Amino acid sequence: MASSARFVVNVDVDETEDDVLTAGGYVNGIHAVNNNAAILYLKLYDDVAANVTVGTTEPAAVFGIPAGGGFTREYKKPIHFNSGMCVAAVTGAAVSSTGAPDTNDVVVTFDVSGA
């Protein structure tokens, strides 16, 4: 079961991948805000950033973040990531999308815990 819960905050999620978990672990919740006037897409990958190429690597999950809005997800059963987890935000939902949001458009807080 998950242990050592902590928050990981990223105030500028963009098209370059950023590590959230550098080894296997769990995401217990996500709070995401989109400060842009257009919908943006949060992509989660089941791997560390060094092994991911946004626009090529298949994401484990894609969440649309409404324009000028956001979302909060709390998981009763945490989501397990085997190899670590990294995140990116882009302007399109397709795997091939690499469009960059503006600086500080996507702000995300992850509630994570170790394996």
C-alpha cells in the first residue's frame, strides 16, 4: 500500500516533460489550473522524463483542462505508476501534440506517495 504521502507542485507545466515521481509510486490526487483562454491538455507518463519524448511517447493518461478553469481529482484507490511518473502540458490531446502553453498557464499540484 502507498506510504509517505507528499505534495509535488509545478507552477509551469509545459511541453517539456517534468518528473513527478522518479521511481514507482502512486498518485492519490491531482489539482490542475489552466490560466489560458483555450483548453490545454495535461499528459501523464508512466516513466521518468529522461525516457519520454512529448509528441512521440504514448501517455498513460490525458486530461483536458478547461479554458480559464481547472479540476481536482481525488482517487480512493491511488493510481500506480510502475517506472516513475512525469508530466507535460500541450495545446492538443493527440499523442503527437507538442504545442507549448504560455509560461505559468498550467499549474498542477500532485498528491503522491511511494510504492
